[in-house]
Amino acid sequence: MKNKFLEQFRKYKFTDTRVGTDSIYEFSNGNTLPYTGEPFGSNYFCVQTKKEAGSWWFNPNHITFEGFRITHQPSPWMGDFSSFTILPSNKIENVRKYKNKESNFLPHYNEIIFENDEVAMITASKNSAIIKYNVKNPQFILEGKNLVLEKKDNIVEGYVNNFSGCEDENFKMYVVIDFVDDFDFEKLEEDKYLISSSNNELYLSTSFISLNQAKFNHIIMTRDFEKMLTETEKKWQKYFDKFEIDNFDEESNYDQYSPYDKISQEKMFYHAVYRAFLFPMRFYEVDENGESLYYDTLSKSVKKGKMFTNMGMWDLHKTLFPLFSLIDREIFEDILEGYINQYNDSGYLPKWLSPDERGLMPGTLVDNVIAEASSKGIGNKYMKELLDAMIKCAEVSSGKATYGRAGTREYRHYGYVPSDLHESVNQTIDNCLSDWSIGIVANNLRKNEIAKKYFDYSKNYKLLFDNKTGFMRAKDRSGNFTDGFDPLNWGSPYTEGSAYQNSYNIYHDVNGLIELFGGKENFSKKLEQLTNAKIEYKYGAYGYEIHEMREYAMAHLGHHAISNQPSFHLPYLFNYVDQPKNTQLIIKEILLNYFRYDWKGYPGDEDNGSMSAWYIFSSLGFYPFCPGSNEYQLGIPFWNNASIILYNGNKINIKVNENYHQKKFVKELKINGSIFDETKITWEMLENGCNFEYTLGLI
């Protein structure tokens, strides 16, 4: 007998957007927000439960409702910009109570059921939204820092000017609001307004370009709640339908084998898909002539072209962009155009945009994103210009911490970033990956001399390897390893970890790294020590306990801090020393026990699709170990059956026999019907479509 709930889930693949939102400053279970909007939207809308909580202004456990918040916050560590709230109410108040367990939080729709059973709903498109409040003569209270509104010709218009960081102190988001009929508008106090109407639907549009553009966006918006809801749902369904997951043995086993756990696992997968296609956010708009326009915060002017925001390359280069390579090359190419525009505007390629360059995290790992595109034939028309930009960023210091590489001159002079510069080991290692990425793009453009030069630079990581300790270590300007080394110390010269998490990040030359350790046997022993180590850490340069330390310790995975990007690849290193069973064991353990379809969903910061893309790849059984290469490391698939529809319409099919939780090893793998004994596959195999058939074993 078929299960109706299961059928409905399989059809719509709905997901509760609150997964991973139950986080606090001291500990991250994702540090996500329950965004409602369309994929890669210009705005998202979330419930605000407590403004006084700072960047943690939503908590799923709270029953307070301060309004629907228009938000552009990618992470609590970055903060929000251009935000304000809209509180539906039948009286003037600052907060209401709602039923958090009964309310619905979906990618395309947010329905709030208040304590008195009144209902407020919101759906959103790229630049617009509709709030529906089913009461007679509804009121809406609008509030936000530097929110300036007035009523003109039966339209509320104005702007909001707030941000955590921006090159333009007058950076504005323009706002237009109206109803079907006339309405009353009143300023209650500074930054706070009241709208009263006989209509229960509020229509809102925004623009970062101008008030006129906001009005144009408003003219072309869908002004029917159900229609906008359906349109946005279809945009999400486009991505959900790229993946088909089946984790059930037989329909008859539905009640016998923990079915709700299995449903939750499938829901977690589709939640990861939702997270993977939220960011980056569009920071451009299309005008009445069909031209793409964006606002340049440096020149404080409107320019032609595309631009994206809310993306940190350090976080996203490893997993998210390789997913785009498989699924959505069109958005990837648009993002590359945005890189060129950012370079032309600032003289440097982006590192962390929110809304403009914030300059956070080491390296310039946009280079690796570009290499990934180049190696997959994406954005070929941009590659010559992007290569010039990459080389400029690698060789010319901006003189500012925000733009370009840190220690540019020193890195070229010494071959490494010296210890007196912040996070010098990770800066060096990331520069090596960037140099390799430049080599990849140059090689694909047949600029052989440039390619060789940067491939040679990419070996500089070897200068920081200490044979005595077996770790990457900081060196001073005289070429000496610094004193006081303790591999348990977190922080500079490392990034968000210790020597344990940051000595193995040589994605582009693992075989060279293995040679430094003295060969596969020694490297294997080091990996086993890393994995079996007891949980130990010291505050080091941080001087206090940061949340990443707590998350690493709570996982009890040795020094595999799966909670953070520097450890994403660590389980797959065992493949390089001919121990794929260790890779399979660790990956299956993580998939089973560290991702949960509930409010505490993730083992650390989800980071704008980065961790979700890791989950998607790892649960499908292959992983883009080094973006920009054409190789993927094999792990162990999590699903009985899975299929992925690629950008070109080709299909990857995955079938797993004997897929039980206790069976954590691959006994046999066939690809396209033939036994396959290697631990890696190629881009060409995936792109052409292929059939994987696994049989799992107990030992």
C-alpha cells in the first residue's frame, strides 16, 4: 500500500527552512536563517524573533514575532544590510506571539499562525514580495534603522540605509509599497511607520539602483499572491527535480525499517539542495530596456552588467561552485561576468562580497573558482580577461588588507608569507592553490610559459614543511621556523584551526605532500594519528575559545573538524594512500550522525551552501577534491538509489545494493556494467552520464 505522505514528499520535495537555525554566538548548528524567496534572489524574507539578539535575530524556539524581515544577511559573522521589518497587526505593537510549531517555513512561502489564530503569509520573487494578512482592516508596522518613507500618489516610497560594512556610507535600498486601494500612512516615530488598509495584501518592491527602478520592478511584479507563490515554487522545483533520491528498501518495509528516519534523511538532502542554490545573491537588476544594471559602491554610480553579492570565496570554492559546474552553468557564467565587473571597478577580483568587498579570510580563492570554470568549459569568453586579472592580483599589492593577496611582495620574495603577517601559513598555502589555479587557466588558454611559471610557484608550500614535527609551520623573514610551536595551538599562523587541521590542505598536489612525509606508509600513519587523536586544543593566538573549537570538540572525530572547511577533504585523503575503506568508514559515519533534519541540522557553520554542497556530493558518493582539476574522489553513497540530471540533460544513476547502516564499506563497484577498482573518477565520465552500481559489505 502506497503512503500518501511519502508520495507528496517525493512530488514536492518540501523542506523546512529552519533546519540549522538553532544556533547561538557560542555554538553553531548551522548559523543559517529560514530564507523565503527565489533561488539567488536579490532579497530574502525571514521571521525576526528578537532584534536585541544582534545577528542572531531569529531563533526557532522563540515564540515572539517582531515581523517579516527583509534581509541580505549571509552569515551572522558578516551581519545584515538594507534590512527592515514589516509587522502585520490589528493594533500598534512591537511584538506578537506566534505558534512556532504550527507555522510553515518553506523556501517559497512563510505562513505565520499567531497565538489568536490570525494568519499572516508572505511569498517573494527576485525583487518583490506580497504579504497577506487575513483580517479585516489590517495594519502593518514598518521599522528599521535609517528607514525613510513617505506617501506620494497612493504609493509609499523611500529607502533604507543600514549595513555592517560598505564602501559607500550612503548606500541605499529603495522601497516601494502599495495596496489595491487607498490606505492610511502615518509616521509613528523615527524609523517607524504605520500603514492601515482595507485590503489584506501588501505589495512591496525594492531596488539597489534607484527609486525609479524600484517603481519599475513594482510595475512588472506579479500582483496575485497565489500566482507569485506558484511562480517561486516552480523556480525551486527546477533545482529539486535535478535530484531523485530513494532510501527505502521496499514499499512493504515502510513501517518496519525506521521509515521516519529515512524520510528525514531524504528531507535533509533536499534541504541541502535548497541551501546550495540560495547564494550568491543577485546584485543586479534588469531595467525597462532589458539592460542589466548594478550599483557600484566605489564610484557611487550605476553601471551596465551583472553583479552578485554575499559570497566568500574561501568558503565556497571547495564545494559549491563544483556543484554549479554539474547543475547550473548559466548562473556560474553570470557570476564570472560579475567577477570581471568587480575587477574593473576595484582593480581586484573579489574575496568576500557583502554587499561589496569586505576582504575577509586568507588567500584569493576566487582564482580556484575561475580554474574550476575554465576546466569545465564554463565562461570561455571571459577567460583571457580573467587570467589577466588573476595575474595582476597575484603580483601587485593593493596596499590594503581588503583587496588582493596579503603579503604579495613578501610571498614572491621569500616564496612564503612570513610569520609577522597574519595567518601566514594559510596565506601561503592558499596562495599556492591560487598559483596552481592561474596555471590551470593559462594552460587551458595555451599560454604555456605562464602556466609553467605558476605551476612552479604552486610548489612553494614545501618551504613551510617541517620534517622534524611533520607539520606546516610559520617561518620568519630569515627563513627560520618560529619558536614556541605547539600543534594544538589554534589561530595565527593558521586559520580557524591548528597545525592538525591546516597541514594537509594541499589539494592540488597531494602526491607532493605525501613525498614530504616520506611516502605513503608514513603519510598513512600520520592520517591515522590525526583520526584517532583525543580531543585537545589550546586557544593559541585567539586567546579565548571560539565557536569552531567547541564544534570540533563536540564531534569527537579526532582532528577531523568536519564543522569547518579546512577539514572537508580530510576523510578523502585515505584514498591517496590506498586505504579507501577508511575514507568510506568516516564518510558514512558523518552522513549518518552529523547531519540532522531538525533545527540543529549541521555540525558547524553551513556557510552559504558550502557545507550543504559537501553533503550533497558525499552522500552521492563522489567528491570534487580539488576544484579546477577533472578528478573526483570516490567515497560511499548514502542512498539506495539516486539520480542527477546534469546541465546538458545527461543523467548520473546510482544504485546501492545491501545499503544498511551497519554496512559501511564498498564491496564492489561497477560503472556502466564493468568492475571499477580505482578510487577516483573523471569529469568526462560524469558529464557524459554514467551508471554506478555499488554493493556494500560489513567488512
